[in-house]
Amino acid sequence: MIVLVRHGETAANRARLALGRADPPLTDVGRLQAEALAERLRAEEIAAVLTSPLQRARETAAAIAAAVGVGVEVDERLVELDYGEWDEHRFEDLPRDEVLRWRTDPSFAAPGGESLDAVGVRMGEWCAERIAGPPVVAVSHVSPIKAGAIWAMGAGPELAWRMFCAVASIARIDAPVGVPRLLTWNDTSHLPPH
């Protein structure tokens, strides 16, 4: 079982900015969300908590790891899509034709950035490696989590634009007979209403 967890809120998330490799911390709300995630996962048998190297994911992973009683391991493959020159910009302020191409062509990358195809390859490899092992929590970001779900469903990367992945949400993938399946998606039932 792979439990994919999106990190808690950052100021950039709240402002609806593209947030790739920029490295802001969690907000106070984000820290509360990390604690809610930790409480939700506390009773589960988790062999490891893996995390993206970015601070927002590491902070979220630390809360979960403390609750489930394991250490945290940084895995570079869980890092967010690289937005390149678009990082920390509002999509409305970017060239409309480039944003449209990005949303319709999985091979397109923002200037200096990374494509959805590339994220799909690295997450597909990561999921294939981890799915047969003991249950793990992987704290990551919107694009890698979508790529993991798409891998489980055997779909193409263009599906990413038809999925919503909330901050502090949980998705679960398993493969009981060797074929991956997406068990849950965008579960935020552990978060207080806002």
C-alpha cells in the first residue's frame, strides 16, 4: 500500500501561485493540517514515511512520522514538478498560449522547467518500486501525486488536468493481485471544515 499525502498549506498555495521547487514553509493552517494528517494516520501500520526534499513536505512528514513511530526518509523523486521560470507566479499572469499548450501537451515544459511526461516517468518508476513492499506514506506535491494516481489507473498524463488534489489530502494505491488500483482520491475528511 502506498499512502500519497499532499503537504499542508503554504502562503503560495493560499495565493494560488504556481509552486514548484520554491521552498516556502507551511503556514499556521498548514501546520494544523499536518497534525490532522498525523492523527488520521496514527493507528495505521506504516513501515516508512518518505518525503520530498522541500520544506513544506518535510514539515508535514515529520508530524506524520512522529505519530506513527517511524523515521523520515527523503526521496528526491517525490519532489514537485519544476515550474522553472513560472515558479511563484499566477497562471493568469503567464503567456496564455503557453499555459494552454502546457495544459494540452504533456511533453511541454515551462521555460527552464519539467514536463508532466517527465514527472509521470519518475513517479511511475517510484510507484512500481514501492507498491510490492510494506505500507509507506509518501509526502509529496500535487503533480507527483496525480502522476502516481494516473500510474495506478494505467491512464495517460493528460488526465492530470481533470483531477483536483487538495492540500493535506490523502490518496491510496494498492496492488492486491499485482495490478495497481487507486483506492481513494483527494480524501480530506480528517480536516476541520472551513
